[in-house]
Amino acid sequence: MTHIYKMIVIFVFVLTSSIASAKSFLWEIKDNNNSVFLLGSIHLLQQSDYPLDNSIIKAFDRSEIVVFEADLNNLKSMEFQQYVLAKSFFTNGESLKTSLSPHAYNKVSDKLKQSGMSVDLFNMFKPWSLAMTLPVLEMKKIGYSEEHGLDNFLFRRASMKKKEIQALETGEFQISLFDDLTKQQQQNLLLHTIEELDLMQQLMGQMKSAWKNGEANKLGDLNKSSYKQFPVIMDKLLNSRNKNWIPDIVKLINGNKDAIVVVGAAHLPGDQGVLKLLEGRGYKAEQL
């Protein structure tokens, strides 16, 4: 009995220790007058991913300022939706078929057919727009949605609690990141997306697991591996934006109000991630 009792004590100790040491995808930078929290977000989630880790809720409730990548209220406006439609579709006589090489177009057509869709439905989509649309459609099949995404959840909560809401970018700028890609880059992005569609559920599961367990390096490696063939696109969509955000985040750190900055989880880790860039400025972030 004594031996069994010892084993139970050890098991409970190991279990509680592992729970106590678990981290969320959340970091805190403390200054003399305030704290700035950096929270990695997953833009598409399932309803079953809630409730959130208590550390996230506590940091959010403490914060007087909530900063998102873009103004989510504006993203839902009729004006912005019209802007997106105008940028997402061809209006100059071109089409998906004429903008892609014959080989690329056939690959896209075959993949859509396998998914029970006709390429004709998407013929007016620009390649980048189709590349953004297909993963969302795939994720919706298994219960993922933007409404359940962390950004939207926290935006609704911030609005309800009447917190000050700020944005690092405009929605128009985010659309331009894709619309300004060259024809070849858009084709590469679409082909990459098509090739990963069958693995989308598996990849999303791996990324979400890393996010929930606060495994920043693992999530960063997954993202880097996904885009290793397209360093120019990765630099445009991730690295350059990370650098652009640093002055705004530093301004929050040097302020006198607690704030939480919510950006895509892939922006935080890595040599050119937000955490490393802030470390280079002399700011130490502690993972919570």
C-alpha cells in the first residue's frame, strides 16, 4: 500500500507540475508604468476551442487598449466589402484561365473538380483571391469559421466592455499585399494552396495544438516549412509587416496604459518575428 501511495503522489505531482508549467501563446512586456501583452491569434477557430485559457482572459480584462491587425469594424462595413469585391475579381477582360499558365489552370481545375466544384464558378477570381477563398471553404466543412476566430471573439468582447480599440494596419493595405503580387507570385500562391488543401485539416490541427500549448517555435517552424519555397511572399506577408508594427508597439510600451496586441500567431516567433525584433530593441517578453 505504501508503494502504491508513493506512486499516486508522484503521479499527481507530475500531472500538476505539467499543468502549472503549461504556457499560452501570450507574452507580457513590463514597463515601469504598464504592461503590454502580445497575443498570437488563430483567425479561424471552432466553437469547441472556447473557453479560452484563463491567462488570456486575465490579460485582456486588465488591458485598457486592445490592438488588432486591422479595424475589424471597418472590415465588416459595406464600403470595405465593396472595395474587396472590386479588388478580388477581374474587371479588365482578363480571367483566371488567361492569367494562369495552361498547366497551372489544369491543376486548379482538376483539384476543384475533386472537391465537387467547377472551375467555371471561379473564372473571374484573381489567383490570390481564389487562394484565400479555398482554405476558408475547406475549413468551414469541419466547423472552423472567422466568427469563432480569436480576433472576432476579442473584438466583440472589447466593444462590449467599451475598451479603446486600435489597429496596426488598414484593411485596404492588407488587400493590397495580395493584389500587388506579381502574376507569377499569385500563380505560385494558388498552386501552393491547391497542393496543401488535402492536408489543410491536418496542418490546422498541428498549428492549433502548438498555439494552445504555447509552442511558439513549433508553430513558427510549421509556417516556415509551408512557405519555404516562397521566401519573397513570406517576407511580404510576414517579415516586412512585423518590422512596420514595432514602432507602434514600442509606443504602447512607453505609454502608461495596459494594452494587449492581438496579431496572427505566425507573426510572433522566429528570427524576424515580433518577439525577436522587440528583444533587439531591449524589451524582454515573458511568456505567460
